[in-house]
Amino acid sequence: MPPTGSLIPADAPFSAQQEAWLAGFIAGIAAAGRRDGAAPDAPAATIDVLFGTQTGNAEFLAGELVAGARARGLGSTATALDDVTPERLAAMSHVIVVTSTYGEGEMPDNAGLFWEALQAETAPRLEGLRYAVLGLGDQGYDDFCQAAKVIDTRLEQLGATRLHERVDCDVDFEEPAAQWTAEVLERLVAETGASGGATEAAPAAVPQRSQWNKRNPYRSRLAVNRLLSSPRSAKEIRHYEFDLGDSGITYDAGDALAVVPVNDPALVGELLRHLGAGGDEEAAELLRTEREIRTPSKELIADLVERAPASELASVVAHGDRSDLDSWLWGRDVLDLLRDAGSAAPGLAELLPLLRPLQARQYSISSSPLAHAGRVHLTVASVRYGDRYGGVASTYLADRVDSPVSVFVQPNASFGVPADDDAPMIMIGPGTGIAPFRGFLHERAARGATGRNWLFFGDQHRETDFVYEDELVSLRDRGVLTELDLAFSRDQAEKIYVQTRMRERSRELYAWLEDGAHLYVCGDASRMAKDVEAALLSVIAEQRGRGDDDAAEYLAGLRRAKRYVRDVY
């Protein structure tokens, strides 16, 4: 997806009603197993729940699986996939894997090491293992739930036995995930002879989330909408502040805020007029608030190709080159594709089922609850191309907010300030990737943390694109920001990026890592994050002098220690 500020792929948390039902269901089973004052049973078997997560939903589901297993008399623990070695996996008897897919078919950040080891020729045989896999993803991507699919296949190749068929969940995953979970747990009870009562390991507690979620977002007043970049900049970066009022919403620095957008009424009206339904107010409200009309769905593309085989779209699809199709689609919306299909295009009734639900957009929070009480800040790039085209959420926030905005917090437990206030912290965040690190720095200042802090930041031009300059200079002057390295790529003939600055300060960067620094990266996944990792590996290899394999293992060790984490999109 194009970079639209610190945007994170959105998949929604459980509704409050579903959480309440599941909590009551589990509690009822646990109580039944303890009636008449009976002591908790010893677990009949241990179920290892392994999760791979990018935004926290897979981890949350893993916690619910553990609670459900314990309520049924099964021992259970939840573990990140990267914390499981092949040898440890081979010693397990029953495994449930819950994993999301990151980007175009990649493993989430806390599952990459696990997958590398699992697909290696040295991976052990797993004939004694029974397993099931649940995938979380977005059907808008070609490689839908790819991480879950390849793990499922590889476990079978290594001799493990599938105890239940994999289910691949789309963005509205709650109901299929709940059904799959119930079926898997009941099968495990039948296989292991579990008692059905709670185990002595721990009470059957269901993870709790805020009452404010995708199905019940909080209506927040947008208190501040301020342009950060210069009007002369090629970019439009804005600072937003949302008033939390009496919502009771809590968050941590590093979490994300999901914004439920509203489509541009002008585009809705133009689309309806093209469909001959200009006066249909019910359809207008549906298209404005519930359907994705900016980005055409795969289902719509397939339907239009079949209806209009002589169209330009059909010609591009016929070439079979995904990159060509992506290039052709860039800057085109649903209305453009209907016009391309001409008289063969579907009418309103036929079109609606082909449109994807309008999803919340998630942005990295750029504030700290300790320093900015009662508010959540975002740092967002407004996406605009041509006269009438723009990002759905970014232009909604910039141009069209005239009433409270529907929002909810998406926790990100793996991306936060070090618990140790003495630990050094290295942050690499060009452009809007600075968002969480602004929150991190204010958090450390409010906590009185003594750990050193180093920020690498950059953009195109210092004069027009140095966002939060005054704040960063102040934080440096106060001693909160120990080091500030800047890279403005177009202020000189030779382009300079944050990875350039990393290599220039190779010796100091490695010394910080050796001193226990936590390293964070935020921003564009397609190029920046890969270039930064390549630079990091180069720095490690140069300073250690032991070759590329040693550098890769050193970086893997940082990942395992949760000292190299990323928030990329």
C-alpha cells in the first residue's frame, strides 16, 4: 500500500458483545468443572499456542485460545513463533498456530526466524506432532494468509498430523475465528480425554480489551489539525490531536490509533450519477460510510474483465503481469473502472456486492499518555494525486471532518519504549516514520529515564520537510535526545538517506548495540525498511569482522531479544 503516514494494515479486535459472550462461556465451563468444591484437575495434555503477529490481533486470539484450553482441562501457554526453536517444536505434542501475514505474503516480524528454521534442510521430523493453523489476513492482497498457508504445508511436509483444517480469515475475522477455535478445542478435548474442568495451572482468564473497538468506535473530537510541512513542500504532513473526553481510553507509546474514514461525498455523488442513481439517498449513505470506492476490489476487477473483454483493463489483465496491473490501477478508482467498461459495466445493485467493506486505517500514535494526557496525536501524510484523487482517510482528516471522528486504539505490545529506563534506544524513522519516536521521546522525558536516545530522521529538504524541528531541538537541548542524525536527500547533488548516516557512524552505532541498545525502525516497508536492514547488517559485519553469516546471526539475536523491532507499512 502507498505510504500514508504511519499506516498499519487494519484488522479489527473482537466486539464487546463477543468478548462478553466468550468470557461467560469459558467461565461457565470452568465453574462446571469445579462444582461441589472439587479441586482443579491436572491438565490432560499441554497445548502450545504459537502466534505470529504484526499489530497484536493474532496474539490476542492466542490468549483466548489459552484461556479456552485451560477452561476445558488442558494445559496451555502462548508463545511468539520466533521464541520457538525447531528442537523445542519437535518436543511438543499439540500445537495451534495463529498467524497474520505481513505485506505481500511475508511473515510478520516475530515469525521470520521461526520460518527460516522451519524451512531449512536441517529442520527435524515432526511425526509426533498434531497441529492446527488459523490465518489472519486481507483478501485485498494477492497473497492472502500466505504465512499461515506455508506454515501449514511445511508442518505437514515434516510429518506432523493436521488435527483440524486451516481456516483463513479476512479482515472481519471474529466469527470464523470463534467457530474454528471452538471446533479445535472440542477436538482436543476428545483426543486427550480432558476432564472439561479448569486446570490447576491458572484461572481461565480471557484477555480484556477496551469497550471501544471496530464495532463500537469512540466518537472523538478532532481538537487540532495543523500543517507540519511547509506549504512549499512537495508533501503535506499534518499533526492531529484527538480529544479522548470521558472515554476512559488508555494507550501506550507505540500503539496505533484506528480511524474510521468517510468517503468523499463528491466522489459518491459522481459515482451514483454515473450509475443513474443520483437521487438515491440510502445508496449514497451506504457508499459514503460502508463501502470502499477508492480502491477497486479483486472481485470487481474480475467481474469487469468478464463483462468487458475489449476494455483497457481486460487488456492489461490478459498480459498476466501483476506489476503492470498495479501500475495501471494506481490513481484509478471504482468510477474510473466503470467508465472503462462502458455500457457493459454493472448497475448499482450488481456493483454493491463487488465492493469491499470500508476499513479503518491505522496510524502509529505520535504522543505519550504521560506527556499528553487526555489526547492522542497522529502524524499523517495527506495522499493526493490529480484533481479528484486522494487517500480515503488522510484527505478525510485533512479536508472533511465536520463532526466527531470514529476511532479506537489498536495495541502493539511488541513496539514500545524499553521497560528498563537505563537502556539505550536507537530510533530510525524518516518522514512520517518519526511518529512513534516523538511519542517515545516524550515518554522517556516524562518518566525521567536516564537511557541515551539516538534518532535518525530525514526527508527531502530540511527547509520544508523537517517536521517537529523545534521539539526535537528542545529535546536535544534538554538532554533527552542524545544524538540526532539528519538526512535530507535532495539538499545536495548526491542523495543522502538515513542508511547513509548509519554507515557513516558505524563504529558508534555498533557500540550502542553492544551496550544493550534497543533498535526501532518505522516507515515504508517496500524500500526504506529493507535498505535500513541492509545497512545495519553492513555495520555489524564491518565492526565485528566475522563475515555476513555472523552479522545475520547477530541481528537474529537482537530480534530474539526483542531489541530489534519494526513498525513498517
